[in-house]
Amino acid sequence: MGRGINWGDIEKSLRGWVEIMKEETEAEGNLGDMEEKIRGIMREIGREVLEYTVQEREKIEIDQIRCERCGGEIKRNGKVRRKIKTMLGEIEIERPRVRCKSCGWDFFPSGQGARDREGEGDKP
Ligand SMILES: [Zn+2]
């Protein structure tokens, strides 16, 4: 398994949103109301796609990762749920954490994007 994004899942989710949009636009209301509703839906769709794509980037292949400090073998060390504020609203993802078998260094091997946004280091 690579790091490719599963667009099939995103498509499924979008189809659900299309149904919601149909119902919303059939409901009573003036142009302004419809604008508001559709803007809200579009934003939520964007937030969902962003959350999904960021989460996909957190997938790791454990045997291809080496310790950032000593180059030693690493093992999985749980996951940390993390909320990230974005222009589209808050997203929540799980970041896999790993630990070096040799030196014990704990780090997040992926999620560069999320890490950059928060300007945080490798320690939780
Ligand atoms: Zn190490």
C-alpha cells in the first residue's frame, strides 16, 4: 500500500452531499437563504475532503522508516488524535507515533503538512 489517496471514498461522501444539497435547494427560501445554505454545505464538503486527505498522508509503512536521530529500527507507539484549525474549519486526524528500538526517540514520522501548520516540533 502506498500513500495514494483513496478518491473512491471521497466520491462516495460527495454523493451524499449532493443529496443534501438537492433537499436544501428544494426547501422554501429566497436567494439569500439558498446562498447561505449552499455556502455552508460547500465549506463542509471542503473541510471533509481536507480532513480525509490530511489523514491519508498520516499513513505510514513501518518497515520503511528509520529513527530520525540514530537511524535505528522503530516500532509503532500508538496514535495521537489532533485537531487542526484550517481555513475550512477544524479538522481532526489521528497521527501515528513511533519509537526507536535503539535510542527510544519518540516521533511522528508523517504529517509534514500538519506539523508545518502548527510550527511544532516532533515531540507531542
Ligand atoms: Zn534512535
